[in-house]
Amino acid sequence: MSQTFSYKVRDNFGKVHSGQITADSRETVIDKLRQSGYIVTRVEAKADSPSVGETFSRWAAITARDLSIMCRQFATMVGAGLPLLKGLSILVEQTSKPRLREALDDVRREVESGSALSNAMGKHHLVFPPIMVSMVRAGETGGILDETLDRLAEHFENEYELREKIKTATRYPAIVLGIAVIVIIVMMTFVLPTFEKMLTSMGVELPLITKILIATSAFMKKYFLVIIAFMALVVILTVRYLRSPEGKRKFDLLLFRVPVVSDIAAKVATARLCRTLGTLLHSGVPIMQALEVSEATSGNAVIINGLAKAKDSIREGEGIAGPLEATGVFSPMVTQMIAVGEETGNLDAMLHKVAEFYEKEVKHVMDNLSSLIEPFLIVFLGVIIGGMIVSILLPMLKIYDVVGQY
């Protein structure tokens, strides 16, 4: 069956040409172009209009789990002696995420054109994170690409488990609060106005709490669209501010000062930094480059500042333990173990031990978080919804008292 293919080629003078050809297969197109004396750089089948599901899947986020599976498969193929291009072709066929599949296909074409695997991956920084590019480059240099990919798979697996623990612990409170907000809105906009009409027609004197809720309900109904627009505006402005350098810096500082949250944030930051830095150093990435990659992947202004000072410290012939301790995020145990690792020349192993310890700590805290939050949620819902129910029942009791007198 014939299909339309788009192509991009270079002639003998290096000039780029592009166009479309109808053929039975991609290989037929490549053969035709090569016979015409062109150097083929890209041949792609012209896709039909994507469905709604395909459109959404194209923008689906690439998770750490996707990368761990990809690295594990790639490591197995490289370790078995399969040629790099063949391994990449198999990955393209087996990958279900469109964005990851397209990136891998482009990497395969770049490698086929003579580029190094790490350089080809580096062109897709939104798909392949800096730690992956740096470790693959180190693996290529040292001739241990399969071992490096195995380490990457383990790193992404640990990262995925850590994120899932955090999501699982926060999902329950978010669902409960969401349901509570919906219940409150329904009661304020539909239930209370009905009772107001009934009570007003009976001439019952309303308690203060009932009057407040009825007034609030009337305000919400009258200015509902204005309230929604205002809330949307606040959310948009807040998000924009938090994405700005100054807003992100202040939010990250606040994160390490809020009780309970600061302890969890510090443990997560410690586990993530030590795992990343330890994995990079163990793979043979130079210390300065490892710090730069860790800085780029940390995502926290406080950590970034500490790592920047650590690089300056290394340039001056000192260690990294001091600058990390100055951030106030890392516990004395962490900085002491890092200092011991530097002195013994075994920093990567020490960082892995610290990472394993704090990953277990985070998992333990997250496992208990739901049970710690549940009583506070019950009290919160009891006060809010219970108060609304009482405000409705009090006038009803007055009606019964009046009826009882007759």
C-alpha cells in the first residue's frame, strides 16, 4: 500500500533539500534518494489527522518510570552486544509514549548520521534530563554504556518511587478537601436559599449564624461569576509569580520554614540530591560537571545556591560539605558523612548511603502522613459542615417550639 513520506536530504555541496515522495515503504524512499546522490537525514511517514486521544497522548508527560523502563531495556540490548542503531530502532518500536518515541527516533537518525548518543539526546532536553545526558556521555567515554544505563534505570526507579509516595500521601487530603468544597458550594447556593424562603414565610426570628450564612449564600449567588473570575485571576497571578526567579526563591525559602512541611521537604531534597550526585560520580562524571547537573535538576533555589557555593569551594581547593551545611537544609549527619566521604575518597558510596537512608525516612513519613492528617480533616469538616447544619436546625427548633405552644 502506497504512503506519502516527507524527507530531508543534503546534496554533495551540503545544501539541504526537502519534499514528499509516495512509496510502499520508508526503505524504498531512502533507496531512491541515495540513488539520486543525496545524503538522507530524515524520512518520515506523513501521518493522518490525529484523533482526540492521540492528541492528548502526544502531550502526556514522560515520567521517571518511562525513562527507567527505557534505560533498562537499552542496557540489556547494549550488554548483549546488539549494535547501537539496532537497539534504538527496537526502542522506537516498543515505546508507547508518542513524545518519547519521536525523540528516540530523532536520536536514532542523529546517531546514524554520525553523532554521539549523548549529543543526540542533549538536543531533546525536555525528554532526556541533564543527568541522563551526562551519564551517557561518561558511559560512552569509559566504554561502559550498558552499566551506565543500568545505573540510570535504578536512579529513575528510585525517583519514581519517591514521587509516588509523595503523591499517594497528598492525594487523600486533596480529594477530601475537594469534596468538602463542592458540598459547601452546593449547600450555600441551593439548600440554604430554599430554607430561607420557608423560614421567612413563617416569620421566624433567625439566629445570627443563620443570618450570616444566608447573607453569604445570597452574595455567592449574586456574584458567582465575579468570584470565579477573581479566583482564576488570583491563581494565574500566583502561578506567574512563583515561576519568576524572585517568587520561586521566596517560595523555596518558605518551604523550609513551615513546621512539618520543612522536615519533609528537607528529607526529600537530601535524598534527591545525594542520589543524583552519587549516581553521577559513580558513573565517572567529573565533580564540577556533576554539581552543575545536580544544580540543574534540583529545582530548589536554596539547593541551587548551596551547590553554586560548593563549586566555588572546590575551585578554591576546599570541600562541598561546608557550603551544603550553610544552606540550613541538610542535617549535621549528612554534611559529616559527606565530609568523611571526601576525606576517604569514597564520596559516591557515602552519598548513596545517605540517599538510601533518607529515601526510607521519606517513605516512612509519607506512610504515616495520611493517618496524621485524617484527624485534622475530620475536625475541619465537622466544624464547617456541622456549623452549616446547626445554622439550619436552630430555626427549625424555634418553629417546633412555636407549634408546641399551640
